[in-house]
Amino acid sequence: MKNVFYAQSGGVTSVINSSAFGLFSELKDKAPGSDIYVGRNGIVGLIENEVYDLSKSTRPLELLLESPGGMFGSCRYKLPDIEEEEFYQDLFENLEKYSIGHFFYNGGNDSADTCLKISEAAKKLNYPLSAIAIPKTIDNDLAVTDNSPGFGSAAKYVATSVKEASLDVKSMCDTSTKVFILEVMGRHAGWIAAAAELANDDKNTYVHKILIPEVPFDADAFLDGVKRDVEEYGYSVIVASEGLKDEDGEFYTASNKKDSFGHSQLGGLAPKLANLISERFEFKHHWAVSDYLQRSARHIASETDIQQAISVGRAAANMALDGKTGSMPIICRESNDPYEWSIKEAGLIHIANKEKTVPLDFISEDGFRIRKEGVEYLKPLIMGESYPRYRDGVPYYEPLDLHLSEN
Amino acid sequence: MKNVFYAQSGGVTSVINSSAFGLFSELKDKAPGSDIYVGRNGIVGLIENEVYDLSKSTRPLELLLESPGGMFGSCRYKLPDIEEEEFYQDLFENLEKYSIGHFFYNGGNDSADTCLKISEAAKKLNYPLSAIAIPKTIDNDLAVTDNSPGFGSAAKYVATSVKEASLDVKSMCDTSTKVFILEVMGRHAGWIAAAAELANDDKNTYVHKILIPEVPFDADAFLDGVKRDVEEYGYSVIVASEGLKDEDGEFYTASNKKDSFGHSQLGGLAPKLANLISERFEFKHHWAVSDYLQRSARHIASETDIQQAISVGRAAANMALDGKTGSMPIICRESNDPYEWSIKEAGLIHIANKEKTVPLDFISEDGFRIRKEGVEYLKPLIMGESYPRYRDGVPYYEPLDLHLSEN
């Protein structure tokens, strides 16, 4: 049992493939006798026996360093409780078929749950397996780790985009748009919206209101604040998390759609806020919704983020080879300035299904801004640029050639 | 009468300031005795006698090459008919106060109208003036010129963004989102949406439907097509112009808001299309709205676009010094491959208030894609990267120090 299974899970990021590169290159170095198999579309590929045999790929693995999205496909799929023996017996039969001794699952807190179940099922079935989760989420809501690969690049995208859009609004506010709203992701944690504060200067040129799920939305205070922004600066720029909640803790914009984990599918916050403003003021407004653009913008990825994504992949390889299971490499901050970090490890029991939100001491008293402490935490994560190659004016994102195993 | 007035007008772009740089640097070289005055917020600054004296700015003009938005402020302001003598007498008194002999107006087709009126009013009032328009619009809808500065960078943003987002959708379509909609700008012309075709490969990996105002929207054909995309590729990626029109020629998404030119303020097409899809299919969908992000994304500007923006600025200077008036430098395409272009000139009478839409021979038979002829036209315009400097992880967009004249 010495072969390797890897899969990508949950919402993908612009750097998840860099973690795959870190893992694979470390394994090729430290465990050259192991074959690497990769699930097509996450754990679903293992369940349905659709598994890529990486030894058959001939294109360079370095392509993983440049391409956003999930090179091998990802999924939203919740494993049943480990009491469901038949399911897990079938799943472990598939692992055995490929002589898998090392299982790596690259995802967020739902995926940590999957990896923990696999680890526990292996013990129950007496199957020798190292099950290691590799952290990934643009939401930065994974517990225990200081930050999560994928977040830094989304944060850099948001800070850059809002700085640019604010210069547009500032140019025209006297005779045209006075309010601009950017809706970003973040279902329960406001990290991505918080990163907009990184665009700001000491004159508040770029961002005036940040709305995050950690702060119950007070429409009157918000509208009063927008009015003051327009009076003071000539315009108001607002960055809002999709998961903004009202004072009863309900999503401010909720739809009836739910995903396979039972999470509500959100969307439409920006136009809802724009309507709210229209009802009170005559201000012309514009709104943007970043949606998938923010989590796939490899063209403006953070170099720090890419290096951390590679490092957690490498560390996961070494943890598995050391016989660890049910654990995850985590990023530990050693110092802020200069920014220094190291990789340690933590048990999935502390991570699975948990959410790390923006701490209250990062949030300004009025609830609409990020304080110095938050900026100091966020700033190092977006540092450094890592440009992809371009061909014919668009980024050169080329896939690996992938071949399903015939086992 | 040898001094210079320059102003920026209409929706700003990520490269309009590069045209200002081209103009100013050429003037400093060819007419070193002229003082340069710049309208604060476009023509409004001239009317209200709020005019920056560029000789008082001490920071380097090269900052103009990096910063998106309008460095001097822009406006949406329609000049009255030139029969309104009192208005024009006041306006020309302000020009005379600064001994302005050269008037430059940097904008789109509404701004060409403004510049033409100024040119004609000058003749009527026997005021010696060269009034030259400098082309600028992300919409690429200016007549006569082969393309417009500002468009290439918006096009590069859209092609890059949709390529990235499509990789995200492709990664997860088996168990999650199957339809992704990106709404882009383009009120009457579909050029920006058309640029999404530049992301595509010969397997249609990245873009499946492009919806533009030139093609009346046929909802049934669209929905049938989306269904076929999902069957064939597993997902469907749609890029839609905000100005999409129905079969009666009405905006598919119209609001009651109008700007100062009487244009409807649009928005909300992406969620409307998403709802249309939800009513027919169970496909999970996501949507994004680029809004101002697409026209301010200097971080991913086209180097070709920047060079052309500078060149029209330089050419405008020379046209004015040659005594031309009521005209505009235009970009002429000499060849596609290798792409070669030159700057010529055209009368504003052929440009003002006109719109150049996507020609029918660029559009596929079904109306949902851009043909090879269109791709050949579009491709050179997004070529080349020109990265801004970064500080602390965000682009370094620093303003000039601007000082109002005390005249």
C-alpha cells in the first residue's frame, strides 16, 4: 500500500493547482516508487472509479503552477456518516485496487470533514492509510491555520479591483455615479470583503464601507454613512460580502436554492443594496458582482499565496510519508514585518466543519471598516506578483493531458 | 492665443490618462512656450472656471501612464445648441482669460459632439481656436476610426476574466454550477462582449454564447442553445452586453433611470438571464457583473491599447499646431498579421453622435458567436501586457499634484 490518491474538492481557487504541484513534486522526490492517482472531480472520481493515472501524463507538471480552476475537476459532495458500512467498503475496495496508502484531499472545511471521515473509516476497516487534508479556500475561514491558500489571491484581486473602480468613480462623481457597490464572496466570514481595506490610503480615497457577515446589517446606519461619504468625499465605495446578515442573523439576500451541503445559494446583494440606496437618495449608483472572477483570477495572483499553496502541498507529502493521518498542514505566522511564516500541522478534528470569522478586534467601532490590526494581518498575504505567460493577449492556461486509469 | 486647454469627458477608461501623457509630452516638445490648462471634471471645469494649471504640478507626468480613471476628473455634460449665444460667450471668455488657442477634448461620441460645438462656436464668434477631439471609449463604437483607445484593455480584461472563470466552471460542472453568465458593458454596440471570443480555443472550452445588442434576443433559441452546451460540454458560459435588445428593439433590461444625455441607465441583465434559465432548467447557475472593473482594470491593460492612447494624444497636439479644427486623430489598420497601424485624421462631423456597431459579417449565423473575421479584427487590440508598479501588493496608482489656476 504505497501508492497515492489526490483529489480537489469544493470551490476551486486560482492557486489550488499549485498545491497539487507541491505535493506531486515532493512525492516524486521523496517517494519515487509510488504511483500517483488523481480523482476526476474530487472524491466522486474515487467512488465512481474514474481516476487519472498521472504516470500517463506527458505534459510538464509546471502547467499546474499557472492554471486557475481545478485541473482535475472538483466537486461538492458530502460523504455519508461512517456508520454506512457498505458505502465505505466499496470506497476502500477502490483504494485497494490502486494500492493506495496515502490519501490527500485538497479543500476547505467541508473537505476536511470528508478527509476526516476517510481517516476514521480506514481505522475502522483496518485499512492502512494516511489521510491528509491540504488547505484551500478563498474564504480564509479554515480554523487553526493562520490563513488559507487561495485567499491571498482573491484578496489581491479585490483590493486591486476596488482601487481601480474607485478611481473611476472619483473621476466622475460630480456629474455622474456617486455610489459604487462591489459584491464579493464570503458566505459566513467577511475576509474577502475585509481585504478591500488594503486598497485604502490615509485619506479614504478608495473604500468607504465594508459590509461583512460578522456585523449585523443596520440599514439606517449604513444609509446615513453613505450620505456622509458623499458629502465628505463626493462619492461612496462599498464592498459587501454576499453573506451579509440582518439583525436576526438571516441572510440579507437569501434565495431558496441550496447546495448539496444544505448551504443557501446566495446572490443579488449588490442590486439589493443599490435599491436600498435609491429608495432614500437620488445618488446615481453602479454595482459589480465579482463572483467566480475573484476566485479564478490567476492573472493577478499573490506570489505569497502561490508559495504557500506549494508549501502546504509539499508538507502534506511529508506528513503522509511520516505516517500521519487525519491531519492537515497549517500556515503559522512567525512575524508580521518582515512577514515570516512556517508550516506546522493540526488535527482535522479541530478543523472539519468549523469556520473562522473575522475577529471583532479587526473591525472598526462603527462596524463598517477594518482596523489597523486587521490590515496588518491581511497585508502580507497579498504581497508579490506572479504573472502567467500570455499568448495572443490572453493568459496561457494549458491543461495537463489526463488519462483515466483502466483499473 | 497660444495656450492649451485639455479635458477628459464621458466614461473614463484604464488608458485615457495615457492620451493626456501623449498630448502633454508632445506639446512640451513642439510648443514649449504654451501653458497647459486642464479642466476639472471635463468641460464643466471650463464653464465653472475650475481649471488646473499644469505648470504648478511638480510630480512626474509619467504617473499618467499608470493610473486608470480620469486623473483630472470627467463629466457627463451635454453642451447646449450653439444658437445659445450667451452660454458660448461666457465659455469663450473663460478660454480667452487663459489665452487658449488649442482646445482638446478626450472622449467618445458624445464628447466629439461637444468638441464639434466648440469648434463651430469659435468660428461663429471669430475666436481663433483649434478644437481637436482625442478618441476614447471602452465601447469601441466611435465611427471612422478602426478602433478606440480604451477598448483594447477592456477587451483584454473580458477575454482574460472569462477564460479564468470558465476554468472554474469546467472544474465543478458535474456536481455544481453548469451555467455561468458574465454581464459586460456595451449599450448599443457589442464589441466588449464580442471580445470574449478571444478567450476561446477550437474546442469551445471557454465561451459558448455571446449576446450582443446587434442581434435581437431570441430567448427560446438561447435556452435551447444553453441546453445543448450543457449536454455537449457539461457547462455553458455566456457573455452578455448590458444593452441586449429584444425583438422589438427595446432594451431587454431597461430601467426608468436616464443620464444627462437621455440614455437609459441599464443593469441587471445577468440576474435576469439567470432567472430565465432557472425557469426552464434545473441547472445551477452563477453570474458576475464586471461594471466599472472592466473599464478601470489598468493592471491588465493591453500594451497595444496604451501605445495607441499615447499616439492619438501626440497626434492631436500636432494637428492643433498645424491649425486643424473640428477634427480627431483616428487609428487606421494597415495590416492584421503582423498588426500594423498608423494615425490619420477625420472630421468630427463624421464622428459626433454616431455609433459603430459590430458588423454582421463578424457574427455567426446563429447570432451567438463571433466569426473568424471578427477574431482577426479583435485579436491585435489586446496584444501585449503593461503591468503597473505595485506597492504593498496593490498597484501603485498615484495622482499628480493638481493646482487650480487663480485666474
